[in-house]
Amino acid sequence: MQTLTVQVQDSFMQEFLNFVQERQENIHIEKDYNLEHDPYFYRRQRELHQIRDDIKSGKTEMISHDDFWDEIDSFSETLDK
């Protein structure tokens, strides 16, 4: 079985559901709640996994929490001047 994401225009939804109902032995529909709450969920997930892999491999360096806030504080001071 293969999984697809299908976007259906509102005006065609009932016809699409009728089509699926007629062929229910071959088609299974399941709501993806990740996409319902965030249409870019899987794209973001891939990007975060890539960032994590880059950090693990040493391709990208992750700075510490304290260093991050030190840099933010330094930057904020330059804005106040």
C-alpha cells in the first residue's frame, strides 16, 4: 500500500468521498492530525532532523545556552547606543 497526501477542493469533497466509498476495499482514508494543526509539519520535521544530523556529524556547531544569551545581550547593548 502507498500513502499520498490529497488536497480536495471544498466544492468537490462530497464527490471525492463518494468515489472513495465506492472503492473502500482498495482505499483507506485517515486524518493526519499533524498536518491538520501544522500544514508544514513534515517539512519542518525533516529540517530539524537534518539540523540534528549536522550537529552530530560536526558539520554545524551548536553553541551553549549561556553563550547564546551572552551574544543576545551584547547585541542588545549595541542597539541601545
